[in-house]
Amino acid sequence: MIAFGGAIWELLSSDSTYASTMRFSTLLAFAAIGEWIAERAGTINISVEGMILTGAFTAALGSDLTGNVWVGLLFGVLGGFLVAYVQGTMSHRFGTNQFVVGLTLNVLAVGLTAFLDAQIEPKVGPAGILRIPGLASIPLIGPALFERTWIQYMLYPLIPLAWWAVYRTRWGLELRCVGENPQAGDVSGIDVSKRRRQGVFVCGLCAGLAGAYLTLGHTGSFTANGLNGRGFLALAAVIFGGWTLKGALGGALIFGFFQALSSVFQALGYKANAQLLTALPYVMALITMLVFAHRSRQPDALARPFVRGLT
Amino acid sequence: MSDTARPEPISAAASAASAASAAVRLEGITKRYGQVVACDGVDLALYAGRIHGVLGENGAGKSTLMKILIGLIQPDEGSISIRGERQAIADPLAAADLGIAMVHQHYSLVEPLTVWENVVLGEPVALNRAKACERVVAISERYGLGVDPLATVSRLTAGQRQRVEIIKCLRREPQIIVFDEPTSVLTPAESEQLFSVLRTVVVDEGRAVALVSHKLDEILHATDEVTIMRGGRVVDRLLTADATASSLAQSMVGRPVSLRSEAAALGLIETVAEIAHDDPTVESPEDKHARVVLDVRDATLNDADGRVLLDHLSISVRAGEIVGLAGVEGNGQRALADVLSSLVDLDSGSVLVAGTEVATSKPGALSAAGVGVIPEDRHDSGCVLDLSVAENLVLADLGGVSRRGMLDRKAIDERARDLMQAFEIQASSPHAPMRSLSGGNQQRVVLARELSAQPRVLVAAQPTRGLDVGAIEYMSARLRQAADDGVGVLLISTELEEVLTLSDRICVIHKGRIVGEMAQHETDIERLGLLMGGVNA
Amino acid sequence: MSAATGINGEITSSELNQQPAATPTAERRVRSTPSRWRQVVPTVLIYVVSIAVALALCALLVSTTGGSAMKVFSALLDGSLRSPGSWGITINTAAPLLAVAAGTIVAGKAGLSNIGQEGQVLLGAAATAFIATRLVASGPVVIIISLTAGAAVGGLWALLASVMKFSRKVPEVISTLLLYFIAIQITDFALTKRWLLASLSTDSRVNNGQPIKRNARLPGFELFGNTISWGAFVAIILTAVIGIALARTTTGFRLRMLGLNPRTARRAGVSAAKIGGAALVVSGATAGLAGSLWLTGGVPGDRFTSGMSSNLGWQGLLVALLARQRAALAIPMAFVFAALRTGSQFLSATGVDRRIADVVQAMLVLALLVGAALEMVQKRRAERMAAA
């Protein structure tokens, strides 16, 4: 028991715990913010995994082509947008079932990026670490939050920006309306399909950013199918968070922590079953949803296709 | 009296006005859906400063016409002129730009949002909470439509929601306003208030108002002139002052109509009340001793947000009687019907059918115990649109049409044909998809299915909503017949006329509990209205 | 999630044309009758064009990365149909795909979205491997028990998701998905432990299981030089039974009602938890069975390996979705997907990366989706013209 307590203490007091957690959580957070926006507008975006992966690859491509990390970042964001364009247009302009499109896009993304990676083998120059003096000296969480690759810092302003966009702008109001009661929105003169598409597009941008972060900031290289299902944890985070921004970010943090455990354990010299550690974030996602999904309220029109004239 | 074939304005005053100042002129509007003609060469003119009634039974085409005006539907033929200029109205946004607005019945408010958010929805300006709230308060004060801008819509009553709809409509300063069946969610007192708001809006501010309705009372009380539609065409046009209830009724329905026998369908509340007084169904001694077939005791139900839907509600129905549950929409009727359909489980309280308690948590338990339900929204829980008519007719009782687990197609067909004949259901065949049937026929399918199961209790929630006069009469007759056959009928309706005509006993529901009860022969409309509004009378 | 949100067979929204019954104003019925021929030709054309475009894009992809498109397509055909014995292999590959699809159809008709078949396949194969490497009994007994074990374990895995959904409202879309990732770890773990599945070999590089006993393999029969495993019949019979059950039995009727309108279904006595839950379990069981068929059917070899499921679950799911939840269509669709799989075996000889097959497959699916959407648009246009 004491040994266990000692282990927990060591875990919580080690720098690497926080640093690792932030690395994994940032990835999830970027994606979760995008997914939250898409789901508030009424789309369940199964292809978020494909978006992140595509963004990761295009970021590597961009970085390889120009040697410039900024360009790589841009390419990554565009990569995610590309997938989102197909998903959004097919789901909300052509009325295709969003699950079918999403699943297909995931398969396509995995296959295409792996194929192209084998052909092109882009070399990635990782982004540099930027240290914010003063803030980075805060014990434990300081380095985790303020001594990271500069891409991670993009998350900090993104959070209030997303919140402001959804809750304080007309665009955000229409977005929420379209996710709750698209008929009412239509009758009020809102272009429902357009707003829903835009929700998906924004998700693509954020997921592409997540992918760029994965390649340029987190790992420093592109691995075929290196995402391995972690994109879906972003989906779980939104559900766990009851479709609020705070909740989704909380989920990203928690699931990121559990992902970080395997590298943290190694750093601290603990031995733990490899498979258990890899499965842990998914298990925790299930458990947290079991506890919380029960009480949350999803947007009324979530995943329901909108058709005008059904009054 | 007016000739049903002549679609010309009658009075000189009207023709003089028509020459120049028509705010809206619809000419030759035609809309077809496949073989069905919803609107057939309709002409309509609305003038500033006047309230124009559009009268027609359900199915006459008035809703379609208004949807065309507001931009939700495109006409196949015909033209629309706004203030003398021809316009094409592509969508609701274009209609709003032209100064046309509609106060909808449903589907226009987003429940999780607040009042001010709903009011500014769709407005192409930056979001500013303070300004929006100011505006809401200003409008509500000007027209006497009190409502709190920060309240969440899901917590408002139906009457309050309508006020929000009106404020939302007026916010854009429209020149032309359409009210679609506005009093169906209001108490009689609220209706009066609405009419006075209309007067202010129209007369004081010179707007053109159209009032779409199937109720003669509304038309006679609130409008200056009226256009009558039937079967997609305009059949008459006259000043309200020149109209009488019977002339309107005859134009609307197309045949001589006895006001007394069809008063409920026509929406003539005072006539209905008269009938109830003069000619009540007197309770015979044996009625009093008929056994109680449905007994709801102390039912309590809260929704997921903790709001009270049913508040220790108790109501009972005897075999052979029709109990009418009157009340304004949103006071727990839906919850009660859902409980009796096994769709929702009670938090506390019990339901007894013929003396035996039935679990409300078990799907289909109440149906098996003999409780038939005609739900308020048949698409939601009454039928399955994607199945065929025959499948819909048998879906509650598969045991009777199957052998050893396998469906017997012939038996299903036979049962379907029998029922279709007995209930006069019009469909191309038993295999026609339910979707292809008209509203009235779909309602008959639901009725047929429920009655054919020989229920002990029949719960009819808004059974005649959306039906034309003929279908309404048929439904009412069937309900009466069911009661005569010994079924206990619980009629849940927001249409006071319907409740008054059919019920032996009337209960009033308000905020989830029964607040008053009276027998048919002692009905007092004023008292009913007060009870419905929550005033203890 | 309710029925309207799941993969319930709708590729495109079919409500795009307004029916008068939806607006309570019209009292008469609709009848629209364009001639049959004029209806079919543009539809076929749309699909042909979509598929051609998809294939052209793939060819472009291959060419620009230095390969030869013709060689690729030729290799795909060789691998799937042209070389000796390949028909048999393709059919045996189609069997597990079909099994997965059949179960997915059951869940889909009930309005539920199981997307974790890949995990259920994996665990089914693992369970079968466990039994088939240990049980000493006569051939038929071993086979029946190991197949049943596979189905049972797959079904149990889906039961987890089912319980989570019906008691705690966790959407089955996400729970089945997460369970897949957990299943991978479980099987990888099992491969490290001798008492579970690990190979008895002392070579530390080997990450496989033990070979299954000879009599645990599904027998096959020879036909024109192809070995067709009995697994194919199992799959076809399963699909037929499911198709008939859904269409003709009372339980099937109730299940379809649940998927179409859960509230009306509840009114009529259908318990979403019981019937929906059972449907989800069935879809897991068939996926588990698919894993068993895969392992014992001899195609991938004779032992359980890491990642054994090799996308059978995903592809079976897509088969069901593309077959619009119709059992009859699933059979040819499964064959097409199987052909792509077996065809890709021959790609290494062409020097083009094997994963191009995945790309081709996904592009074909997209082509079919775009085709379906365009078909809907064209139908709408035709109806509008007929009405005018």
C-alpha cells in the first residue's frame, strides 16, 4: 500500500508526467475542439481520425518540400480541410449518410497516406522548442505548459477563440441552432446545410492542425497509421464532456494523461504491462463515458439529416 | 347570401381599395404535388390596415398558399406582387427582405436557446446581448406581450412561446404578417388579448395582416374581410360584416351544413356550449355504476431537467363514458399520453386498468392490458411510415397473424382488407406505403388498429388535428360509438369545442394536475377558460 | 442514439421529395410514373461514370508515383480470378466478409451502429485458436466447438457495448469502436503468454500463435481446380437465414419496427433493450464467427497472428452498408471486396506498394456513394419535371 502511495507521489511530482501528458493532450485537444464544433452543428464526424492522419502526412510533405516548418503547418491544416471538404459536402450537400462517408474516408486516408509515404518518404524537420521565460519556471507544470514546441502554443488562444466563436457570434448562434432544431433555423432564414458543412470544415482545420502538431511538434516524423485510433479518443472526449467545450478539453486532458503513462512509467523506471498501458486510454474513455454520458444532453438534431419541408 | 361560385369582391369599398394599395397580391397561384393539386389558380389580395381572414378546412390549401408567400415553397404557376411590383420569393430570407413575416405554430423556436437568441436568429447583424434584450423588452411593452428576454424557451408555456414568436416576427418591422392558426394554443382569455394585439398592429401601424384559420369564431371576431378556400380554390370573398356563421360554413364545406351538428368541427364555441346546455347527455343510473376501466392515481413525472410534467395527477374513466381532458398545450397532456402508451415510466403513482395495476415501465404492457392510444403525433408514435398500410394495421398484434413465429402473409392481407373496409380507409392497396396516405386516412389506420384490438380504454390525444370537416365528423362518430360499445374513452384535446361536444365529463389540466371537473350539462365556458389559464375558479 | 442516427441502411436521405402526406393540407394520393426504361438508364450511367472516374484517379495515382496502371489492374485480376486456384481463395475470403456483413445488417435494421466488428473478428479468431490448438477430439467436434466459441466470444464483446448503451446511454458507435482498440491489446497480450496463445517456439522473434491442429481446419472440396472451404456455405446459409428471418418472422418484423420508429415499436411492445441488445449481440457473434472461419479456412495460414483480422471487420461493415442493408446484395458485394483483397496479393510483383488496393477499394466505395447521391438528385429532377 505504501509502495503504491509512493509510486503515485512520484508520478505526480515528476516533471515528465506533466510534460508527457501535455504532449498527448494537446493532440487530442486540437481535434476535440474541432469535433465539438462539428457536433454542436449536428454532425458526428467519424472521419476525424482520417483528417488528423492526412494533416500529419501533408505537414510532413510540406516540411519536406520547403524545409520550412511554417509551410508544413499550413500544409497540415489544408490536409485536414481536404478530407473535411469531402465529408462535409457529401453529408450535407448530397445527403449521403455521414457514417458511411466518414468510415470510407478513414480507410482512404490510411491507405493513401501509407502508400504515398512509402513512395515519397518525406523527411521532417521538427519545430523548435520555444521557452517562455518566467512562466516556464513554475514548478511541475511550468515546463509542461511553457517550454514546448511553438505549435503547442497555438492551442492556448484557440480555446477562447473557439468559445467566443460559438457562443458570442452570430455564426456560432446559427451553428448551435442548426444542431438543435434545423427546421426552426431554416424557417428563420438560415442556410442549414451551409452551416453544418462549415462545422465540418472547421473540424477539418482543427484536426489538420492536430495532425501537423503530431508530425512537427510531437513525434518529429510521419509514421504510416501512426495515429492508431487515437483520433477517436477526441470523439469520446466530446461525448464525455457532454458537448461542452470545457468538458471536451477535460476529456482530452484525461485521455492524454493515460496515453502518457506508458512513457512516464518508462522514464520513472517502473515496469508495467505494455498492452495494458496501451489499452488504458481506451478503457478510461469507456469508463468515463459510462459515468457521465448518462446525464448529458446531446444536441437535439445530432446526426439527423436535415430535409426541408417536413412540417 | 353569397354565392359559392362567385369569386369577386362584393363591396364597393373593397374594390376601391383594391385598385391601388394592395400590399400583397397573389394571382393564379398553382401548386401541384404529382397528381394532387394543393392550390389551383388562387387569387388573394392583402391590404394595409386590414386583417384578412383566410378560411378553409384542413386540406383546403391555405397552409400551402401561405408557405408559398413566405418562401418555403415555390409555386408552379402564378405571380406574387408586393406593393405593386412582381417578385419571386426564393426562400424565407427573401420574404423577410420584402417585409413579409409569419407567426408559425410550431417548428420555429429553438428550445435550448433563450428568448433573445431566438428573436435575433437569422438576423444578419453582429450578436449583442444587451441590445437584443432591450429590443425584446421594447417590443413586448409596445404590444402588451410580456416575456422575459433571458428565459430559456424550453421553460415557457405555449402561450408565452407564441408571444416570443410574435415578437420575433415584429422585430423585423414587417409590412405583411401572416398568423397561422394562432389560437389553437391559447386559452379563451389569451385569444382575446391576441385579437387586441392584432388590432394595434394593424390599425395603428398600417400593416397588412392575414389570419389563417379553420375556425369560424376566430374569423368572425377578428377579421375585416375573409377569403374562403375549398379544395385548393378560392370559392368566395367577402367582408366579414356581411358574413354569417352559416354562410361561411356552407362555403367552407361545400354543402349545406347544420351549425348545431357540426359546431365543434367548425369551431363555434358558443354554439357548442348552447348544445351542451340544451341537450346534454344525461347520466343514467347504470352509468354511475359502470366500472372504472382506467384509474390513474397520483401520477408524478419529472423530465430530465427536473421540470414537473405530471404533478400528482389523478383521473379515472368508467366504461362507456367519454372523459374530456381540456387544457392549453404544454400542461402535461403529452406526458400523460406517453405514460399511457408505455413510452415513459412514472416516477411515482400508479395506473390501474380494470382494477389491476399495470407497470408503466414495461414496453407494451398497457397495450396488452387493453389500453388503446391514438397519439397526438401519429408520425412520432402512432405508425411506421416506412411500412405498408397492412403492416401498420397489424403491428400491435402479431400473434394473430402469424404461425409459429413466421408471419402469415395471407392472414395479414385479409385482416388489412377487413379493417380497410370497416373503417373506410382509402389507399391503393394494403401494400401501399403508409407514407402515401393522406393525413385523414393515416389517422383512420391508427384508429382501426387500436379499436380492432377490442380495448377497454381508448386514449385519444388531439384525434382530429389536421383533419377536414368530414374526417372530423367521422372520427367523432367513431369515438362516440366506441363509448356506446362500452369502451372508456379519455379524450385529450386543446380544442375546447371538441371536448365540449364529445365529453360526458370534462376535467381541466393545468401544470400537470387536474384543477377542475364538471359534467357536460353544467359547462361554463368562462369558468373553463379560467381553469385552463390556471386561475382557481 | 435513436434509429435516425444510425447506419440504418440509408445511403442518402430519401425524404428529398415532398410528399403531400407530410403537409396536412392535401387529401388525395400521389402517383408518379416515369417509364421503367427511362428510369434505369440514367442511373446505370451515373454509376458507370462514377466507377470509371474512380478507377481513372487510381490509375493516375499509380502512374505519377512511377508504377504502371495497366500492370496494377492486371495483377489485381490475376490474383483474384485469373490464376489457378484463385477463385477458391477469393470465395473463401468472401465467406468471413459475408458473415460480418450479415450480422451488421441485423444490427443496422434495428437502428444500431456497430462499427467494432474488427475487434469482434479478432477475438473470435483468438477464441477459436485457443480451442483449436488444445482440444483433443474428433474433427467435426473440434470444428463445431471452436466455431461456436468464436461466435460466442464475438457476441459477448458486443454484449458489453449493448449493456453500456441500454443501461447508461453510451452511444454504441463509440463504444464498439473503443472496444476494438482494447481487443487488439487483449490479443497481443495473449500472444505473449504461453498459457494463452503464444507459440511454443523459443525464437523470440516469433510473434505468432501455435499452429491449430490439423483436424481443426475446415474441410473443403475441389471444384475445377479450386479448393472451396465449407466456410463459404456456412456464410451463405447464415446470410440466407438472416435475410429470411428479417423479412418473414415476427421477431424480424419487430426488429425492423424498432429500427424504423422506436417509439411506435415500444408502444407495440418491443423492448429496445431486449431486441436492440440482441441485435447487437448477433452482429458481434457473426463477426466472431467470421474470425473463426478465417482462421480455420486456411487462407491466412494455420495459426493466429497479431493483427489477424486484417480489415475483415471494416470491409464487412462496408459491404453491408453498400448493399443497403439487403442480404441478397451483400453476397455479390462481399465477393467484389474479396476479389480486391486476393488480387492485392499479386501486387508486390509489380513493384507498386500493396496498399494501393486499399486506395482502390476506398475510391470505389466513394464512387458508389457519389453515384447514389447523384442518383437521388437526378430522381428529384425527374419528379419535378413529371409534376409540371
